[in-house]
Amino acid sequence: MLHLPSKFSAALVITASFASPALADLQVHTYSSPDPDSVNTYAIETSDGLVVVSTQRTFSEAANAVTRIERIGLPVAAIVIPVPHTDHFGGLSVFRDAFPEAEVFASTATIRSLRTDGEGYIASRKAALGDDFPSQEQVIETLPENVLENGDTLEFGDVSFEVIEVPNANAPSNTMLYSEEESTLFAVEVVEDGVTAFLRDADLDAWIATVESLSERLPGLETIYGAHNAPAPAAYAIAQQREHLEAYRSALDAALSDGVMTDIERDQAVADLMAHFPDHAQVARIEQSELVSLNFQWQAERRLVSE
Ligand SMILES: [Zn+2]
């Protein structure tokens, strides 16, 4: 395969340091947009061509990712939009223009969310990013045409993936791809270490239960690719994500034990969480301490409503 002095070759070195010998067969190229708010686009080699996961947030970052992918020198067979958050689909039209043969896949729930913008993410990003982001009309024009369901098998020549659909985690729909043969899970944001969870749409209890059940559900799992960080050994990433989400749950339990949350309780919990995870990356273009505070507020409101 082609080795060029790009981010892809650096990412391959990182991948190799985590991979056991059995994993050497799966070639995963990674384009990561710059910090803050770095998001990964993966290009997985198969004998049918590349399978791309996520298309960046902006047209300009999508163009950068496309340039890197073109340098690999293989056709793109498929593009998967794994989650209906803007950092994973905003650049889809740039990918469609560059790789018109590629089939585009997403879950029913993700396609619905893109079509309706029920959470208002598309409108707010369009307002902030202007010409570097699609309008709602453009998103509808480029909707994925292939629907993924939980339990589907996606086959691309010598590589096949099980589709594992997770509702109620980072987003209302999170489409993970699992290669049993390669013991590798593309987990989007369901499991990733070192990244601040985004809790606006999340059912925290359901998310934690999903993370806890993964090792049992996928007993051969060795390597996890998250959406905003480097790949990691599965046991490590799962433990880190559990600790992160459980810290939020404990803080919520403590602050809401009397059924109300005072400003002092909230500020203390946010300070504790920041101290616990000082180096976590920010996401969603929200500065980290503000995101932690918003996370806490969103989850507190969710609990108080459901009581
Ligand atoms: Zn993301």
C-alpha cells in the first residue's frame, strides 16, 4: 500500500502499536481534523474498495479528508454516516461529489434526524458556519440511500461488519460496525476514552448499561476505534468510558438526592468533574468547562422531569 507523509501514515503507526498480530490485516486510514473538536474520518481497506466512516463537519474539512483518501489510490465502495450529529455528516456532499460510485448508509433513525433536524443541530450549525456547511435542503438532497438495521451484516469482499445499533447514548442513534474476524469495533462515541461525553440527547443509565454489556456481547473484541481519538485496546477504552459516565451519574445522584439542585451543588459537581477529567477533549464546538456544565444541566433536567 501507498505510504505518504500525511496524517494517514502517522495514524497507521499508532494503529500498529495497539494492534495484536492477528489484527495486522485490517488497514484503517484515519483523517483527523485539527483540534479543538477534532473528528475522525476512517477509510477501511477491503477487497471491494474503501469503506468510509463519517464525513467531517464542514465542506473544507471534508475536502481535506477527501484529498487524503484519494492518495490511498483505492475506490470508495461505501460511506457510513454513523450518528446524526453534524461533525459526522456535514461534509457528505463533498464526499458524494468526489466518490459518486460510493453507496451511502445510515440507520433509519439517523436518516430521519437528518431529514427533519428535530434537534435543531443543522439550523444552528448553518447559522454559525455559513457557506462551509450545508443547508437543510442540501442535507435532504444528499440523504443516505441505504438503510442499516441492528443485526445487519455489511459485506465488502474480504471484510464484513455486523451492524450494532445503539439508541440513547451520545446521540439518539449510534451505528457501530463490528468486524468479528478482526476483533475490531468502530464504536463512534459510544466508547471512546479521553473525550468529554456529550449528554444533551443521552439516557445516561442506558448508555452505561450498553458500555457494561459490550465485553460480554462481543467476547473477541480487542480494538476500539472511537470518533474523536486514537484507537485503543477495548478493555481499556471500555473501563475509561464507564468511569467517565459513572462519574456523571454519581455527581447527579449526589446533587439531586433531595430532589432539587442548587447553583452551589451544580458548580461543585462541575468543578469535581473537571478535576476528575482535566485532559478530556472537548466536542460539539463547546469549550470543555462549559460543556461539562451543560451536560450536568441537561441530565439534571432530564431526571427532574422524569421523576
Ligand atoms: Zn462526533
